[in-house]
Amino acid sequence: MNNGQNNNFPPYSGGPAPQQQPPYGAPSDPYAAQRVAAGTWNRQAGPAAARPLDAADQNRFITKVFGWMTMGLGLTAFVAWFTAHSEAMINLIFGTPGLVMFLFIAQLGMVFGLSWGIRKLSVGVATGMFLLYSAMMGLTLASIFLVYTMGSIAATFAVTTGTFGFMFVWGWVTKKDLTKIGSIAFMALIGIILASFANFFLRSEGLYWIITYAGVLIFVALIAYDAQKLKQLNAYGDSGEVQQKNAILGALTLYLDFINLFIFLLRILGDRR
């Protein structure tokens, strides 16, 4: 370990560096909480029309969803990388008391706003909120570049992408009803958030690893569940505006699944500096 300093990253002078914080006493996972805020697909952007979608329509819809999800992930990665390479940004984000907490609360509020207020938002506002949220996520995720080696981050990203892709395809094509699995996974997600909060005080290494491995299993299940619900969400033709907002809603949920799976896997696979 070299305290996170190398020739590629600027020094951090705003207090104990992120990677020097006790890893087993971390506060409850804010990104998992944001996935809870996104809900369980009990709403959509507007009323569905009566015309069933054909395969071509379904493909166009899911292409929009993945397009927005990819744009969000790309924006997050760029902002995180840029922030990690800027001494001024690192000291601002992690050296200003309460700023990281403010960003987490703002992110949570934006997820609530998009997920539960989607019907009242215009397409432009919903799109802007999603992109702003993705950029804010990059600010808080910048610490991973200070904590883990670039090689392990890249390898974990590749594993996450492969796992996400496999589970999404399975959830999309399976005939099995995944509602029960999704409900169990969602309740388990709430459970690990509460356990993580408790571990902020307990600082138990064993509980930390139980939460981590449980998190991987939970989000693997949620990816398949969300894929199936996304298919059902757009099973009938919607107006152009409703479909666009449904695509943003779907992109946000899958984005959160991907980010959370990546973070939990990084705890396991990541090499600390």
C-alpha cells in the first residue's frame, strides 16, 4: 500500500484520504438506497395504449433504454475520472465538510423525483435530470480511483458488464414469472441497507463481507427481474412522449442495478492501492 499516491493522481490534502477510512465501518450504502428509491415498477410514465407491440417495436424501445443507460454510465465514468485527476476537485469534494453527504441526499432526491414524478415531467426535464444525476454520481464515485488500482477497476467493470448482460438477457427471454424473486430481492436490499447502517457503529469485518456478497446476489436477481418488468412495461404501444419517458425510467433503474453490482464486486475483486 502506498496511501493512494502515485504519479497519475494528485495529492489529497483535505483530511484523511478516502481509502484511509476504516472499510468495515462505512455508512449504509447510499447507492443501494437510491435503488430502493427507484421502486419496484409499480408505475410508468403514462397510460398504455391498447395496441400490442411487435418485436421490432420492442427492439426499438430497449435500444432507447440501453442508449440512455450507456450515456449515463459514460458520463459518470468521465466525471469520476476527471475529478480523480484534479487536485482541486478532490480537495473540494472530499475535503469540504458535509459536501459528500449533500451530494448523496441530492442524488436520492433526484431518483425520487424521476421515479415517482415521471408522469408530471416533460421529456426534456426528465432527460436533463437523468444526465445531471449521472454527473453527480461521478463526483461521489471519484474516490474509487484513489482507493483501487486502475487494472482492478477495469477488470471489475468487465466482470460487471458480462454478468449484467447475461442476467438481463435471461430475464428478458425467460417464461418464468420473476415477480416473487424480485420482491424477495427488493426486501433483502432493504435489509442490507439497514445492516450496513448498523455496521457503521459495529465496524464488523464479518458483517461487511456478508453485506457485500449478499449485495452481489441481490443485484444479480434484480437485473433479471427488472429486465422482465421492463419488457412488460412496454408490452403495449404508448405515445411517443410516454415511451421516451418510460425509456428514461428504465435506463435509470438499470443504471442503478449496474452501478450497485459494480461497487459490490469491486469490494471483492478490487486491489487497493
